[in-house]
Amino acid sequence: MAKRDLAELKIPAAPAFIPVAKRVATTLGSQLGLSLMDLDELTIALTQACDSAIAASGDDAGTSQLKLTYFATDRALVVDVDLLPAGHHVMAAPKDVEANAELQRLAYEMIRCFVDDFRPQVEPRTGQVRFRMVKYLAG
């Protein structure tokens, strides 16, 4: 399966910038031949992944960034969402660990409903967060 890099986008880790990430995904997905339904599902999953990464940052000052990498394979559009914490920012300890774990589990299940493959990676010691979402092309 040949990998073809399509775009890389860095945005502030803030909800106001999620529409930019969605626009890029929609544009690239339509160029690759994803249906309107597939594009809608991808943007729903991408919104949730970005929201989850932003929540994981614990960065109220808004100095963290999201790096989105879009690439195509012979059969799919792949989107990686990486949280890039600010230089000296340390992840905030969640106030209610059990409630946060349940919300995170529900968010991941929602993402899985809308993409064909979803792989979350969260490194608790460093705060590194990466989500990979794959939407397969029809045919």
C-alpha cells in the first residue's frame, strides 16, 4: 500500500480552530472520492478527536497546538491528530479520574462509530496524544 502525503496542518489547540481541520479533511476526502456520507462521518470523528486532544492538554492558556497530518493510501484517507503540548506545559491531573476515563471511553466509542479504523495513543508520562483515523474509499 503506497502512502501519499497530502497535507500537514498546525492549529492552536482550541475549539475555534476545529472547523479549519474539518475543511481540510472534507476537501481532501472529496478529491479522493469519499461520498458525502463518508465525509460527514469523517468530520464528526475528527471533531471528537480534536475535542478529546484539547481536553487532554489541560492547557487553559491555549499555548498547545494540534498537528493534523492527512495522507492517502491506495484504499483510504488517513488523518493523524497529534497534541503538541507547549514547551514547559505539564499535563494537568484530572480532578475526577473515574468520570474523565468514562468520558474518554465514550468519546473513543463515538469516533469508532464514524470511521473504519481508530487507534488512540496516549502517553500518560509525557502528555503525548495521537489519534489515527482511517476512512476507506468505496470500491
